[in-house]
Amino acid sequence: MTKRLMTSGLALAMLLAGMVGSRADPVDDTLVIDGQEMISRAKAPEGHPFDEVLSGWLFREGETRALEVDSFENPGMLAVEEGEAIWNTVEGTAGKSCASCHDDASVSMKGIAANYPKWDADSKKPINIELQINKCRTENMGAEAYEFDKGGQRELTAFIKNQSLGVPVQLDLTQGDLQSWWEKGKDVYYTRTGQLNLSCASCHEASMGKYIRADHLSQGQVNGFPTYRLNSGLTSLHNRFRGCIRDTRAEFPKAFSDELMALETYVTWRGTGLSVETPSVRQ
Amino acid sequence: MNWRTTITALVFVPCLVAGAAAAEVAPNDVAFGDDGVSVSLTGVQGDVEAGAAAFKDRGLGNCLACHANKDMSKDLFHGNVGPSLDGVAERYDEAMLREIVINAKQVFTSETVMPGFYSLDVGKDVVKAREGQTILSAQQVEDVVAYLGTLK
């Protein structure tokens, strides 16, 4: 090979590397929903593997991103409206709806979901919005607990989280034993599962910004759940956890199991400072 | 060649080939050397075309999920979690390619994302239907290695 050929080969290689680079970066854009600016980039909390935490919105294609900036365009808002109807519907032997005690959700629920999971002293476990709803239903409403992903659980969760739209995620790990559940969740995050032998970190930390086929790997942030996925509709966080684990060719844990509650605690912390985006729009 | 050696060859060579095919190297018996895995897992020459098919198949190698490959530019959406495989046969010889496909963590580090395609050193809670199984069969590994050998 002549020197000239080698030089042009080198230039080509550099060009290709550059293309890969531009293909791999999250977009430089700001998420504004109905005129309200979201925090889609935040300085990572101490002890975080990244310097900056990034919303999954920055990793999606332009058309997908556009769906989230206008709540009339956002297909997930239909579920939020259904959730609002549930909020106001009387159920159970106590003759109460959510609104009977909590009144106007836009006031009573504002900012609440940004601090979940919280410590639940009764069960001595972390509690998320779905389980908090179930606790209210069984203890205060005389209604049945929702089964996972059924009976309006996703819609009501989306409605409640949507009341915190724009509020930065912030957990208080000093509550009860939440810190030890965080540790446990960290173990889950870095444990490889299945025949494909992958952990959460394999894709969302080590390969963040790269592509698996057409899928641009994000940091795997959870600030937009329940999220509206273009291929499967409104999707709960534990459904997504289970789907990811299943894709490693592993048996997956039950929704709200200790393993997944620990993971939710840890992964939520990894998104500290990002705005709640529920219902976000993803592919 | 006299008649005697001819007969010997006729009798013994097929036996050897059949013997090698029967003595397929099990995943836990693969000998990883400093220069890779130099012995074929099956003794049967890999088939380039079958290797290309297994490479592409999302249920088998699904290699395009993570690697770009100009030889398959008609297929859309090549990933870039791993390096491009253009010219990979110039960077690694057959023994090294075989080792990388069998278990890349032997060649690189335990942090490597790439699954071991002929390894039982896997993650926890493997789905029941795939317990004790490898992602590719021994012959599929040989086929994929033969295909990779054409990427110059």
C-alpha cells in the first residue's frame, strides 16, 4: 500500500469514526412541554457513574421527541385523562374516591411523585406510587388492590405522576432502611442475567449513547414512567424492567418484588435532578 | 500412492472425519490457548454461507445488533456497541476469531458486553427453556468463524 493510500484510508477511518461519534450523541436540545421547560440534563449526584444525568428524551428521534412537547400531541395524555376519571370515581365499601380525601390532585399531588419511592414503615419496605395507591384502596377505600398493570393502575399512576410534571426527582434515602434497599438495587443493576449475560449497566452505562440495531441506548432513566411507548402504548416501570430482563433470556422477577423495588429505588436515584416527565414518549 | 495406502486412506480418512464430528468439543472442554482456540469445535469445515445466515439471524448470532458490517450493507440498522467487523479477518486469525465468538470475555475482559456464544458461563436466572444450552451450536460457531474469515 502506498503512503498516499494509507493516508486517505486513515482520513476515511477518521471520517467514519466521526460519523459514529455524531450518531452516538444525545441531541443538544431542550425539552419544553406546553411552554414549561423540563430539566432534561442535570449534574449527577455524588457517587454516580456519570457526570451528568440525561433524560431518555434526548436519545430519541425528532418525531418521537416532538410528540412529548405538546400535551395535545402526546398519546400518553389519554391515559392521564382516564386516570383523572378514576381519581374522581367512588369505589369500595367506604364510598370514597381518591378525591374524597385528596381533593384537587393538581394541588394535593403536586410534586409528590418526584420523591417516590419512599420508605413505608408499615411494610418496612420501599413503596412506590402503584403500591401507595393499593394501600389507599385497601386501607381507606375498602376496595381491592389493583393487580399489576390492571384495572387502571397504570392510568391512575400516570395521572398522579403527571401532577409533578417538571418537578426534579429527589429521593430521601435517609428514610428508614431505604439506603440499604438502594445498595441492594445497585447490586441488581450490576448483576448480569440470562443466557446473554447482560446487566442493566452493560447497555445503559457501558454502552450508553451507542446503538443496538436502531435502538439508541439511553441512560435508562425512569423519570418519565409510566411512559408511552410507540410500539406498546402506556408502559409501567416494572413492566419495562421485566421486559429488559426477559430480553437477556432470563426468568424475570415479579412486579413489585423486593428485587424490583430495590432496583426502582436505585434507578430512580440515578435520575436525581431530572424533571418528572410522565407520561414521556419513547419508541 | 500404491493400492495399500489408497485403501488405508479410503478406510481411515472418513473414519477420522466422522470421529471428529462425533467428538464435538463441549462448551466446558474448550481449550483456550494464548493464541486463541486453534482446534475446530467439530472437525467439520465451517460453511461461509451458513455462517453469514447465523451472523444475521436475530435469534442466533444477531451480530448486526452490535456490529456494523459493510458486507451486509443491504441490511438496515447495524449497531455500534462493538467495533465494526470490516476487515476483522485481517486483525485476527481463525483461532482468535473462534475464541472471541466462543467467549469474548476470555480474550478481552470480564467487563466485555459481548455474550459468549458457546459458553455456559452465563448470567443468573437463565430462562428455563435455555438452561444448559449455548447461544450457538458448535457447528454454528464454526460457520460464523468461516464467514468472519472472509471479511478482509
